[in-house]
Amino acid sequence: MCISVAALTIASSILAGCQSNSPSGAQDGKASTQDSKASAPKEHRTLTVEVFDRGKPGQPDLNNNFWTKYINDNFGKQFNATVKFVSVPRAQEVDKLNVLMAAGEAPDISYTYNQGVVYNYVQQGGLAELDSVLKQYGPTLTKYLGDDVLKYGKFNGKQYSVPGKRTVLAGSNTFIRKDWLDKLGLPVPTTSEQFYNTMVAFKEKNPGNVTGVIPYGYSLQPQNPGLGYVPEAFKPSNLTEEQFATLQPQAIWQANWSMPGFDKAVQYMNKMYNAGLISPNFATDKDGKLLDADISNGKVGAFQTNWDGPYRTAPGTYANLAKNVPGAELIPIDPWQNDASKHPKNGYSPNGMYIIIPKSSKNVDLAIQYLNWMADPKVTLFLQNGQEGVDYNMVNGVPKQTGTTNTGEKMMTVANNLDYDILSNGIELGDQQKNNAAISAGYPGYEKEAENALKVGMTDYYTTYFYSIPNAADAKNNAELRNLSAQMLAKLIVAKPAEVDSLYKTLVQQYMTQGGQAVQDEYVKNYKAQNGK
């Protein structure tokens, strides 16, 4: 897996706040787990658990609502504990967690999506080692996650994190205006060359009859600067495992300057720009809002976004487009065919967030018992959906929401209630086909479209190489290199075609000098160490 993180320094006071992680409240080395009938510990304890505050209008008290009451009425009573939720602003979660960790005040169960942050805590000695406690208190938990997910929480051969399980692995899709294709009598493009020719037709014939037509909508966003799936069409299919691991160490939708074929993908985008085929203000549309508006207003012929992007209620791209342009139709397509006639798509790794337990915690055993309790399918079903017959009805084995969890104390501030059901990053019904059906049902009015989009998004799926050894050089240089990559892409895409090759070499050399080479060298070193070479 790639390690793409901002450079972070954790205060040395993490170590000062560390205490023994020996379980408290255990009786004769044993404690009640969900799989045993042992009585609850006599000593009442308070387990603190992080919860994201997403600032959703109308959200209930995050420490006192329908879901927290269910947790305390069930897990709390069974284990003689009170579960207290500590809210952390979603947009500032890393900064806030760093402060709490440095002060030795982080919740017993904390989490982040940032592997580099976890790695830094491990290096500072700030996390509890979980191998023995997982074996003793987490049988249901370890069975649910399996080795393929748990390995993402191992550092230096030891388990320091419990990764959540990602149930949807699709990354992005390319969408196109099918009504424009139909109007021009054009087939769905299946190669990069066909896609380019289709964009030329969109520009010249303007099937939408709009002012300022944009054949291919594109936004260069500094957080993840890249070219979407375009590089898939130019990357050789015969890379060795070592080349794949060290030359494409991060998601392909981000800039991979050493990856074979990436220069060709840049040339392709440059050609499109100079032909007037992409968003003219792509470099300044840093949050993608201008692109969303252009799509919604019917100006854009094709674009790339999350696999389900158009069907989401926010920003409501498809709904707004249909309202503004009656008869407009978007479909996902597969134009980035490689030299093996495949349409590879770099999706997400099977792990979700990184759940961690600070070494300062006195409740390491209870924290694992909590996660073990949550891994029970019945608990997962309730936390993600609520009460059957009230909050949802089961239709063909799939829960169909009634709308009661949209407001009030039952409000879910995020889909599938994943801020409370932290083990499952996505709907979890114990069967992938049921999961897919449930996922599609989560887009009212677009159920069939979403189901098809998920299918397209998983065609020739793969994920990045899994590194058990984090890349410290990447953690140190990542923020600077991302900013530099965004600047490089902006310059290269707008450059004169004849100057792209020489400019590419000059800028990549600068990138390597400013940290890129150090990052790549460490990937090579880590790959060899991991594989005993």
C-alpha cells in the first residue's frame, strides 16, 4: 500500500504520557468476551472512543444519542463499562489527535485514515502493541477482518493498529454524456484514441448547444494532484513486481513521475489542452467546485470522479444536470485500455481507517473487547441501519431505510453510520453480492445506474503494492512533493507541445532533487528488505 502523508512531527511528550498497557479489570488473566459466558468484571470502567464531528446541520449530541445509548445499553452493561465518546473535528482530525497524543489524553480508541500518522506514533513508542491482546480478547474481530486486512495494521512485524474493513474497493470512473454520443451517432469510446476523437467531435459539433462547451472536464486538485485513470492507458502491462512496487508506489490517480508511461499520459493531456478539449481553468479550480458547476450546467461532455460521484446527494451533480438539462444522461465508460487490452483500475486497498490504542490507555483489553463486540454481525447490522421495522425494512436480504435516521437523535452524520460502526468502511451484510445490492439501494432514483457504475469501477481492479515497512522519506517529504507535483502538472499541461519533453525532464529532475529520489530509494530499500533481497 502507498504511504502518502504530510510531514508530521509528534511531540516527544508522547513518551512522557505513555504508561503500561497491561490490561486492568481482568480477573485471573481472563476477561469476559463476546464469545464467552464469563461474568462482567466487578470494576466499573469508562472507555473513551473517538468520534468524528462532521458539523452536519441538525446533528445530535455526539456523546448522547440513539446510537450511543444502544452501545451503552448493550456493550456497556455486558462489560460493566460506560462508553464515552470524544468528538474530534473531521477536517482537523490529525492535528487534534496529535495534540491529544502528545498530552497523553487521546481516547482509548482513536483512529485516523492516515498511515503515516500511525507510523510516527509507532516510532515514538506511543501505541499499545496488540498481538497478545487480540489473541486473548478478539476472536470474532480477527475472524471478521482476516489476515488480508489485519496486515495493514502491522508495523515492524507487530500489530499496532486494528484496520477497519473497506467493503467497497472501487476508486473512480470516467463518465460521459450518452445523450451527446447518441445525438452524434458515436459509439462508446473504449480506447484513449477513441476517447480523444470523441472529445474533438464534442468540441466541433457541440451536441449540447451550449456556450463554452468543455469536452473533457478536469480539475487539478493539490490534495491529490494527478491525471485520474489516464495513465492506465500508457503504463506497460508487463512491469515486474519490483517495478510495480517501487515505480508506482502510490495510487495511479496521483502523480507517479518515475512510472513508465507517465510521460505519455502527460503528453496526452497536453495535446487535449492545446486542442481546447479540457477545462480552461483546470489549474485554478483547486476544490473542483467549478467543474461540478460546469457539469451540472450541461457544459461538460466527459469527466472523471469517484465511482459513484454523480449519484451522490452532495454535490448532487446528476440531479442538478437532469434539472438543468432535461434528457441529459451520464454513463460510466472504460476508455483507458492498456497494451494488453485490459482496462485496469487502481482501487482502494481492503483496509479502511486505522484504529489505534494509545500506550497511555489503561483499558487496552476493554478496547479490544469493544471492537470484538462490534464485529458481531447483529451489532454491525444495528449500528449501520437501526431497528428493523422502524428504521429499515429487509427487502430481498437488503435493508431498505425508512428515513428515520436522517434527522433527530437517530441522525447518521455519514453513510452507514461509520463514525460509530468504525470496523466497517461501507455497508456490511456478510456477503459481497448483498453488499453491492445494498450499496446501489443507497442512491434513490439511481439504483440501477449505481449498480452498473460499481461493476464498471471494479473491472480489472487492482490495488497498490502492500508495504509492511512504512516509507519515512515519504512521510517527511510528501506535502512538499504534492505541492510540487501540482505545479509541475499545471506547467506541463499548458506548455507548447514541442516543449513538453524537455520540460518534463527538467521538472522531474527538480522533483527528484527535492525529495523524490529519497522517497523512491527508500521504496526500493523497503521492498528488498520485505522480500529478503
